[in-house]
Amino acid sequence: MTITIEQPHLDAIADRKVAGGGGGDNAAELVLDGGFVVPDSNAFGNAFRNYEAESERKETVEEFYRVNHINQTYDFVRRMREEYGRVDKTEMGIWECIELLNEFIDDSDPDLDMPQIEHLLQTAEAIRKDFPDEDWLHLTGLIHDLGKVLLHPSFGELPQWSVVGDTFPVGCAFDECNVHFKYFKENPDYLNPKLNTKFGAYSEGCGLDNVLMSWGHDDYMYLVAKENKTTLPSAGLFIIRYHSFYPLHKHGAYMHLMNDEDKENLKWLRVFNKYDLYSKSNERIDVEKVKPYYMSLIEKYFPAKLRW
């Protein structure tokens, strides 16, 4: 049985976290910091998201972004959303989908080369420790990358460039803060005068819901959750859909396309991002120990079987 909850307010949670109930800027800082300690380096001993560091992953990651930036066009995204928005590939529960990810490693990630289920549980458990009362956020951490099942034969076995990696709007100018920006110059949309200006196909403040993002696991999982009538709050859906949108939540790019609701939800996304990025490690989570808790959350916010 799914249960509807109200949209969470970050300021109210900040008030609860501050001794004596004091809010304000200090409260917001405490929420953003939580109790989570950001590690000094990733699993390879390098700084997180360092795409220039010499490592065994560097060439794989750069080649991924070269192909991704050339092929993620406005027309391609429209075709993918039309095909996968029908959610007619298969039916399965959330946990079944999690187990499918065991065999995949993300070629776009310079920080980790472990199966995806490890990252999902690391993220969820780190959030759970700092935000014990926000169970919707725990579940969001667990499922945020489930769209990567697009790599599986049952879902079309899409190439990695169309499933993982940082996301960005298509239909307007590519911002130079995008990772490996130089490869966009080979994208057909780069020279299209209808799609290569600041606003392109959009208008100021139109809202991200009206903007097409590069196709991948973020948008797919968002479509799956929405079509299956999840009761996660809008902040949870926003996190799922835009957690790979680093040009926005790290660099502040594309904010001219956002509306007021986007700006509120962005606060939660920035909280979430710390756990998504910095919880990646070689430390293993005891799956069987935590599984009953997450199964209870799945039952609360999703139907038993989902259309994918």
C-alpha cells in the first residue's frame, strides 16, 4: 500500500537539527553538513570527479564523454522519451531491479569501479544516518540510479553513453562547464541556430519540467516512478531526475531555465549530492541486514510491481 506524504521543508528540518530550535543560516549549514565526513580521496586515491587525474579509468571515462557529447541531440532525446515513456518493457519490483544492477559498472564514473548495488546502499545508508526521520530521502538514495537497468538486455541493452554520465539540457546552447565540453563541437545541434542559443527551444523561467535533458538513467527512472504513481514528494522526484545534472547543482549553469519550484527542490538536491558523490568507497554494506528496512519503504511509496 502506497502512502502519500507532504512535500518536506528543509528549513523545518534544520530547526529540528539545531539544539534549542534555532533556525536561520546556521541551521541550514548544519543540515548541509550533517554528520557525514567527506573523504579526502576516491577509491583510486584521487580527488573526486577529477577527470584529468592519471588513473586506470581516465581513458575509458574520456572516451565515454566524447561519444556521449556527439550523440546526445534534441531529436535523439525526443525519440528515447517517446519509446521508454510507454513503460512497456517489463514488469518487476524495485528490489528485483536493484539486483539486476549487480553486473554493471559505470564507465562514466572516475571514482568507483564496483557494482552499482554497492553505490546505492552506500548512498542510502549515509543519508539514513544523518536524516533518520526522512525515510523518503533514504529510499530516493536507494533507487536514484535504478534507471541504469537500461544497460540490461531486457531493457534494450542501450550503450553506456545513452545511460550514464553527467546530464545537460538539449535544445539550447551547451554550457562550457560541462565535462569535456570540447566534444560538443561535433554534436549536430552545436551549429543549429534554433538550438544553440542561451534559450534555444525554451524561454526564461520556463521550468526544468519543460526542458529536455540528455537521455539516460535519471530521466528514465523519473518516468518510471511517475508513470507508476509513486507517492514520493516532488523533491524526491527532482533528485531522481536531476542528480546527474552537475552543470546546475555544482556550477550554477542553466538557472535561467528554472522556476520557483525548481529552486526550492534544488536545495534538497544539493544536500543529496554530497551523499551520492562522497559515499563511494570500497566499504561493503551488509545487504541482508538492511534489506527489510528498505523493503518496507518500497511498499510505502511504490506498488509491488512496476511497469518499466
